[in-house]
Amino acid sequence: MTNTGYFTSDDCDLDAFKTLCNQTLDPAQVPLATDVQRNVPIYDVAQFPDLLNNRFFKSEWAHTLLNGAGVLVLKNAYADTSAIDAATAIFTQIIADEKAAGANSADHFSAGTNDRVWNSLGKLCLADPETFARYFGNPAIQAVSEAWLGPNYQMTAQVNLVHPGGAAQQAHRDYHLGFQTSEVSAGYPAHVHDLSPVLTLQGAVAHCDMSVDSGPTKLLPFSQAFRAGYAAWRLPEFRAYFEEAYIQLPLAKGDALFFNPALFHAAGENRTTDVHRMANLLQVSSAFGRALENIDRTTMCRALFPVLSQLNLSDADKNAAIASCAEGYSFPTNLDSDPPVGGLAPETQAVLFHRALNDGMDAATFNAALDDITARKRA
Ligand SMILES: [Fe+2]
């Protein structure tokens, strides 16, 4: 950080990044792990019956995610994979139904032929609550979620299905700051870059056996600890280093992988001819990612817009008023109706508000555009 409290590309020292990522995980750092493979600690859930109430495991996982490898595997997270098979059948049907209905399930980080099910959490629950109960009634997943986020977390999930020949993603970081353009990301001060990863836990449940050839997630252990990483991951030299240094681990159906969302990672290329690689990506959010009060910002925007259109205020004053009134963040949203096509984050009320003032939009058009945003975001 160059004395400004903000990260820029000048803070992205590739040699320092390489030194960080060239570490070798000392098994003594993860004494509870069943195994360590390619710097990633592996925990065989079948051997540990009561992880949820075991603070030794939770502490080791928290340390691993924060300052260690940044990633861990829960082997046999599902001792009985029949719930996974039942969920796979439902997700496969949902994909077929949504394709038939012409849905556009764009991938965030790679164009191509992958299939997605946005909000696979809610869709599974409504399609088959019994399968949902068996699938998410998984104390090991609760344990790792609580290890990183504490209690009262907010589960979300999206299915990713990569067919034979499916392309790899580019290296990236994940939600929150990983979903923003570099310009938006650069506007958040350095300590918020430190905060972003502790607001989310990223996971993947393997719905089939995943050989390395089938393209399980490419990972760069230790990279989550690079503080300037949100300013670095789009830089060509960092992406090139990722391609040199990443690792992949084969997973079996019922295994689950969890990682710090700041870890540099990318879905791998599916080089098989016959494996349809399905993972249910879990994004678990901190309870704290919410404000104290529920605010009806849409109604407030309707009230404020005609006033700001006419009132003789400076642009700076108007901007400050909009910042207190309009929703400035794209999430949470409904990714089916508000997908990230052509960019990472859908338009916010605040961006619309500025656009409307700049364009001299009339109130009726502005209100209709606000209604569109509300409709697209509706669960
Ligand atoms: Fe990702």
C-alpha cells in the first residue's frame, strides 16, 4: 500500500507474491489433518464424528483459511452420497427446463458452454424439500461455515456443470471485491480489502468423481494472504504466474472443497470426453453483511429524484445525498433475472440515479427504471 490507504497496481509486487505462494505447508501447522496433498490439508470427515462442536478443528480451519494454505478439503463430507445423486437429478432437470425456457445462465469468469443453476439452494428446497433436508443437513458443512464466519451464516449456492471440452476460467478472486471491476474495487480502502474475505466462505461439493483431467478447481495455495490481491489478479504477469504455479486436486463424489474467497483460483478445463463435471458451489455469507434497519430505498428514490432534478445543489452535494438514499450495491440479487451479462455486477439504484440526472430523465421514466431493478432483483 503506497501510503494512501488504498491498493493500486503499484502495490502488486510479483516477487513478493511468488515468495508467499512458494511456501511449503508444514504438516505440524495442521496436526488434525488426515493428509496434506500439494500444500492442501485434507480432513476425512468419516473419521471425525462431531466436528460441529470441536473447536480444535474449527480453529485449525480458520487458521488454514486465513494465514495457511487458504484452502482445505473435507473428504467424505457426505458419507451417504444418495442425497447428492438425488440433488444431481433435480439440478439436471432444472438445467433442461431452464434451457427450454431460454434462460441465459452466464458464467462470471469464462465464456462458453458451461451450465449454471443460479440459486440452486432455493430451487432445490422448493423442488424437493426432503432432498434439501438430506443434502443441507450436513453438520460438517455447518462446522466449516461456522469456523470461518461464526454462527447465523447465510447459505447461498449455485451449480456449475462443465461438459467435456469445457473451457477453463481465468484466475480470479471471488465475492465481494472479486465481483467488482478494478475501478470499483480500487475505491475501497485497504482495510476493506482485508475485510472482504472474512465475509464469505467459498465451497464446492463434488457431485461426481473429478479426476484432474476433468478440471477440478485450479488453486494457488497461500495467495489469499496477498493483501493487494484484488488489485493484482487481473494483471497479466500475475495471471501468467498463476498458470505456472496452480495445483489441482482430484475429488471424489461427496468430497467438499472450501477456500478463502481471496484465494486465486479458476475452474479447470475439462479434458475428458465423458465426465460432465458438476459441482454445487456454496457461497456462505457472514451474518454481518447487513445493515441495522430495513430501509425502503426505492420509495425514497422516487421521492428524492424530482427534488434533486430541480434543486440548486452542487454535484458533490447531490452525490452525497444519493449515497445516503439509493442502494449502491448490486447484491443480493436474483441472478436468473438480473444476471451478470456483460459485466460482473448489475446496475444499482445509485448508478441509475446518477445516469438519470445526467441524462435529464423524467420522473416517470426514472420510476419505471427503478421498478425494473426491483423486479429483476426479486427473489
Ligand atoms: Fe470463483
